[in-house]
Amino acid sequence: MKKLLFAATLLAGASLWVGNVSGHGGTYRGPGDTVPPGSGGGGGGTPTGPSTGGPGTGGPSTGGPSTGGPVTGGPGRGGPSGGSATTGRGGDTGGADLDVWSFWWEFNKDRYLNLKQSLASGVVTTGESDFFLGQGQREGAKDSIRPDASQIKDTIVPALKEALRTESSPDILTGAMIALAKIGDPASSSESPPQESEFATIIRGFLTSGSQEVRETAAVALGILAHPSQIDLLIARMQDEKPGRDAMGSTTVDQRTRAFAAYGLALVGSRLGADDDANRVKIVEALASVLNADREALPDISVAAMIAMGLVQLESVPIEGDMPKKVEIPKTREEQIVFALEYLDSDKPYMVRAHAPTAVGRLLTGIPAPAGGSKGTNIRNYAVDKMLPAITKSGSQQEIRGSVALAMGLIGNRSDSKVDKEIRDALIDAAKDATQQTKNFALIALGKIGARMDTANGDSGFAVVEKHLLTQLGSAKGNQEDFAGLAIGVLGHALQESNNQALPRSLYNALAEKLRGAKNENNVGAFSIAAGMTQEEGFRATLLKLLDETAGDEPRGYVAVALGMARVNEAKERIQKIVKESEYRPDLLKQAAIALGLLGDREIVPDLLKMLADSKGLAAQASITSALGFIGDRRSVEPLVDMLKNESLTDLARGFAAVALGIVADKEDLPWNSKIGEDLNYRASTSTLNDQGGTGILNIL
């Protein structure tokens, strides 16, 4: 499993570093050969333990994704070329520059790419919508590229189940479990969701495996499956209670598995129907009990619980009168917000508290902002009042300051209300005296705010945001300049998505000038991605020119992705050529394949299948398999199934086939863990969240 996780992280793309390799595939969400944030947490250090298997034993790999050569490294290995990260407290970067724009992009790109939506043709096919519905595929809209329900049911699922029944290799077992969980249960009865879970029964059988890697993956897979029948087991596992121990066949549940159980509860709770508040309340009560306990030595579990708190939204019930002074166990969404704010203001480990602002921002989504209300009289204004000072407060840890800036991007809008003006002012002031990371996050937040209207309270904020972004793009240097460009891309994408509105001419002209004059690799990548996000036709000629003239694999890959996002069909043949020539350049191959997927290209699939059949190298197998999975053509299903069943191939290669099948047939439009990673402060990382060894929850494909 670890070997496959190491290579499979190659599939994550040009800016994704490859961690340990395992059957579920691994990605490192960081640029190039750099190492992401230290995987420790404040107030107690990083949890370790011999029973976890897990990361922590890694050293550097020889070569790396940017070299394009073969990857070496066996189980337990996997660091970036040139060195390994130092684990420790959150701000320890291990030599990586966390201010680089591509860190933000890799955590947040899924919503902007949305490959499945890009591939969908809107063709409606009858007679195929009665299998994967309750926990699976959407009814109605089908596409002509991706596998349909019958192909999933009759070809992919049986192959995965057979592998789980007959194989013993961790590489194959872990890949097949994660793939099966992504696909989701068939609707076995008229009840929605079905009350019994065949897939959960299969996966639970591996919780007592003699391999820690297989046991841990089974725990993660139950969360990805997101079936309500597993809530009680996941709670017991997270809280280290008897049912969880019994299921694991152990006298205790290890710390990593407990953290993964919390993330599993987040995944289940986020998919529960609107009429299932009882299960959401049950999950939130369990999460609160973990956060209320003294867990200073276990930051992974508490971080997972806080992130989960923001993703499991209870029913909104406005608080009348004064805000409660203390909330032990939230029963409403407003009480969840107060709970998270109390935690933020506590003396708990800062690495956990740093995830409270994002939880608050997510929980406030959908709660309407009151018109003209004064601060402190409603939950939105109350939350802003409690959090906003941290952005420029010198005594706050940079992790908390950055998280608050990101949260304001979820909360604020461009209205004339007092609280929204205060949000914009604080984010603009961050450009003067905040930490560099906070300055960067503040720009992204302003990009989001600039596209969010609140017509009941005026609309003067857009001009303020526009002016600041223009100023920063024109005067800022280095990483801050790149983030100013990204913020314009975020704004342009949101305007296009919400009301098909074009990017204002002033912002377009400024970004176009920067794109034409981009010299270093960071500028080329950042401004290209920003241009692609806006989908403005005027950027096309410059992007095509950059595709031909850019030499480095990483920036050229980003240019290709930008062309895909902008739907520049003239680039298709050039990008096909890049894919065919990049068998041993996995960074470039993966990004080029994403671009072709965005362009709806199917012609490259036979070439990729031939490349895969002829390939012998680990890096090549990883990148080609990933490309097939992300393009998602149904013609790749049979060859991938044959590959999974072919005993003459290595276990690693067969594990990759399972990984690709899971990507092709995923029940969700966006990758399952994108809901965890989006708007996350990646500086506040733990080993079970985003790990240098590629075994965190965000590293699993």
C-alpha cells in the first residue's frame, strides 16, 4: 500500500508531490518538489505510535516528480527530492515556501475544474437510473463519455468485489476498497437511503486485517462510502469505545484511525438528506464531546473533529436575545457557530483553534445576513465581531490569522452594511502589516467577496474590491503579486458562474498585461490559472503562445489546464502531443490529461491505454492510470478491469487499475475530500490531514 501511495501521488499532477504509495493512491497537495507544512500540531506535538504503521518513517525519494525519471523508494519512504520535511508544530515548513500560490490552488482547484460537469453532455438515457441512486449517481442527466450505471453495476463493481474476495496484496485490497466506497451502494430497496449496505459489510471485514495499512484504509473507506448505517460504528471508533474496538479486533482504537473516523463522520453528515437532522445531531454531539475533552496530546483527532463540525450543518434556529455564554453540546446550527467561536477563544492548542474560523464560515453559509442589523445582535455579525480582530492582531498565531482571513471570504459580501465594510477594511489593511500568508489569503477572500451581492444593503463594495486588487496586482511583488492575480481569477469565475457576468474591463486589462509579461515560472502558472478561471476569450491567444514557449513542466502544465478551463479547443492537438511525449514526465502528463478532460477530448484514450500496456516504470504507470481515471472515458473501463485481473502484472500496477476505476465511477461530481480541503488553512496541518508521506485524508485519491 505504501508503495502504491508513493507512486499514486504522482498522479495528482504537476504541483502535487508524491507521498508514500498505497492502493488508495496518494497525493501531496503542494507545489513541485517542495514539502508542505509541518505535520505536527501545537500544544502537544504530533501523535505517534507503533500501532499506526502510517507515516513518519519517511525519508527523501531519489528523483521526484519534476525530474520525470523513475521513482525509487519502498514502503515507508517518500519525501520530496532534495530533502524531507521536519515534522513539528504547525509553522515548521521543512524548507518549503508555504506562501507559493500553487499550495492554495491544489487545495481549492476541484471546484474550478469540476471535470465531471465539464464532461457531461446532458444526454438523458432511460432505463439506467435505478441502480446507483440513493447513495450513488444522480438521476436524469447522463453523459456520453463516462461509464453509465449498467457498466458500473455489471463490470466495475463485480471486478472490485472479486479482488476484495480473492486477493491478499495490500496494494490491490486498499485500491479496491477505496474505489468501491467512491462508487457507493446500489439502491437495494425503495428506501432512500437504503437501510442496508452491502459495500459496508464487505469493507468492515478488513477492519481486523493483520495489516495496519489495510485496517486503516478500511476505516477511511467507510467514511468515503458515506452510508448512514455506519454512523454509530464511526462514532464508537472516533471515541475509542467498545463497539469500535471490537470492530477493529483490538483493545484500543489507534489515534490515526480515530481521526479518520471523525473525517468519516464529516463525509456521512455532509451527505445526509434534509429530513435527517436526528443523525446530524447525533454526529455533532459526538464531535463536541471529543472537542470538549482534554485532547492536547492528540491534535489530529481534535483537528478532524473541528473540521467535521463545520461540514455537518444542523437545522438553523435563530437565537433570540443575547447569545448564550456557553454551549457544551450544540443542538442547532447557530449553537454550532457559538461553540466553534468559544473554542477559538479558548486556551486549547492553537493548531486546532486555527480550524474554527473555517468551520464558522461554512456553518454560516445559507444563513441570510440581516438587513442593516447592528453588530452583536445576530449570529453573522456576532461571528465577525469575535473573529475579525485576529487578522491584524500581532499577538495571534499566523495560523489563526490566516484562517480568519479565509473565513471572511465565506462570510462577507460587497454590500454597504457596516459589518461588510468592516470585513473589507480589515482584509485590505492586511496588505500593510499582516503576515505574508494572511496577506495572500486576504486577497483570495476579497476576490470571493467582490462577486457576492446583497442588493438589500447596497453594492458599493465592488468598487472598493476592484481598486484594491488592481493596486496589489500593480505594486505587489513575488507571491503576493501571484495571489492578486489569482484573486482576480476567483472573482471572474464567480461572476461568470453566478450571473454570466464578464470580468470588468479594468481587471481584465491588468491581468492580461501581467499574463503577457510573465517571466518566472510562478508568474506564468498563477496568471495562466487566473486567466483560465475567468473563461474570458481574450486570454486565449496569449495562453496558446505560452503553451508553446514555456519550458518547465510545472508551469507548462498549468498553462494547459488554463486552456482547458477556458475551453480553447484550438489547443487540443497540441496538448494531445504533450501527453504522448510525456510518459516519463508525470507532472506534465497529468495536467495535460486534465486539460483534455476539460476539453471533452476522447481521442487520447487509446494512446494512453497503449502507453499503459507498454509501460514498465512506476512513475509512468501512476501518471497514465491517473490520466485515464480523470478523463473518465468508458472505453477505459474494460482494459482497466482486465489489468486489475491480470495476475502476470505487478500488484502495484493492478492496484493502480483499481484506483483509476474508482476515479472513473465516483458517485460524486467533485472528489470526495474536496469538501474537506476547500478554504482550508493548509498551514495548520496534521499528519492525518495532509501528510508529507502521502497518507493524510487529503492525500487519498
